Amino acid sequence: MDGRRARRSCLAVPGSSAKMIDKARGLGADQFFLDLEDAVAPLAKAEARDRIVGALNEGGWGEKIRSVRVNALDTEWTYRDVVTVVEGAGAELDTIILPKVSTPEHVRWLDLTLTQIERAVGLEVGRIGIEPQIEDARGLVEVDAIAAASPRLAALVYGPADFMASINMRSLVVGHQPPGYDVGDAYHYILMRILTAARAAGVQAIDGPYLQIKDVEGLRRVGGRSAALGFDGKWVLHPAQVDAVNELFSPRQEDYDHAENILDAYEWHTSAAGGKRGAAMLADEMIDEASRKMALVIAGKGRAAGMTRTDRWTPPE
């Protein structure tokens, strides 16, 4: 699976729009998904499938993670979405995003279907990943089982708008605190629940989109909450959101440098040359094995984002 690749920004691209698909190739998002669900009208879905197959096979996506969001399993379109896209362009596809996943059986269905198609057309079995979207109350209750339902799992994705509707939240603005909720964060439990399930399963956690596409400060405020918790990235709906989200889900330069220095210093201090110490000082900070684990997280995010160090620790003379 590609579960360790950077997914700071995941750009939604309507599968029915050739213009938007072409534009997406040149944008700085880490991931894109060609959408067959909400962004495509029912009468346009069959044509959009063929357009998506052509767009994937044409290439030009660089190092981006290439994904397709199919329709939910309570519709008549899902099986044909999967068959058409994977038979036509499976070798050029990294993951399938499955919306409105409420039970692990939804993931198992997709896993088995992918395996059948891969065997039938000669693709590597198991290479295409699955990203379930958690979009309702039952999906959140079942999120641990969903995250563990298939070895193909690459990420769990939060779908905020449908989720807010499913629990009757009294708000029309995705990500904003509902009127009357003036203490704490109404979304904290949902986000932490998805994040914990993802980490327990060893996969990434992706926050859903911020719909007010011109409100970059609002995007930073809402996205900053999930980034601070430890989410790996966030969906974006417009090119103007890409840079802000990439910045939010990358470590600050000083934090990245510090994390790399902790790793270097700890490796030296625990070595024979450094005295084989389990705990040591880095300037005014004590570091130990727990420090190393925390630093690995920040350093890993920075490396995945392509960051370079501006400060480097050196062993004492």
C-alpha cells in the first residue's frame, strides 16, 4: 500500500470535466481523486467513467497519488464504476475512495471485487488501495472494524457534511461550531475517534473538505485543528486551497530541524562513542526513547513533504 506517502492535500476533481482534469495535473496537491460520486450528475456518470479511464492512462500526474472516488454501495452505479475504472486503467490507479462506509462489509466487498478484477486482467493482486469515507454515525461506531477490514486500507477519510447531517447537527457551515455550542470543539470526538482507529490499524487519517473555498483564513482555522491532532492531510475543493493545506500539514521548519536533531543526538548518545546512554541532554532538553518516537513522527512528515534541514546537530568534541 501507499499509506506512508504524503497526503497533505487531496484535490477533488469532477470526473465529468475534462477542463478541470487537465488543470489538476499541474497543481501542487499530493493526491487527487477523480470523482464519480457527488460531483457528477446521474446522467453523466457513464461518460465520466470513460473520461476518467482516459485521463489516468494519459498520465502526466507526476508523483501524485492517483485515486478515484466511486459511488456509494447503496446506489446502482458502484459495481460498474469499479469494473470500468479498474479494468480500463487499474495499472495507473493507486487507490479507490469508497464513500459512505458504514460497516466493514462495505470494505470487504470492494476488496473482493478488486481481487477478482486484478486476477481477470493480470494486474498485481492487492496493489490498489482502499480509502473508506466515514460519513455517518454508524460508520463512526464501526470505525475500528472498518479500519481493520482489509490489508488494502491506505487511509480513513472523514466526510464532514454527510456526517453532520447524519447526527442532526444544527449547522449549515461545514467545520464551523454549530450555533449555541460555545464550549470546546463540537468535532473533536469525531476527529479523534477516526484518528485513533487509523493509527491502531497503521493507516493514514485524512480530514474532509472545507466548503467555503474563498475563506482561506477559515480553512486555516479549521484545518489547523485536525493538523494539530495528527491528521495527515485534508481534502481541497479548489486550487486556491492547495498551498494553505500543504503548509498546515507540513511541520514548521524549526520543528522539523529539531526533530532531526533529536534523532541524530539520540543515536549518538546511545552508541558506544556517545557513552551508551539511554537518556541525554540536547541543549537544555532531556531526550530519551520516548523523545525519539515523537521526533520520528515530525521528521517523517517533513521528509514526506520533501523538506530539507537548515540546522544540524553535531556530536561534542
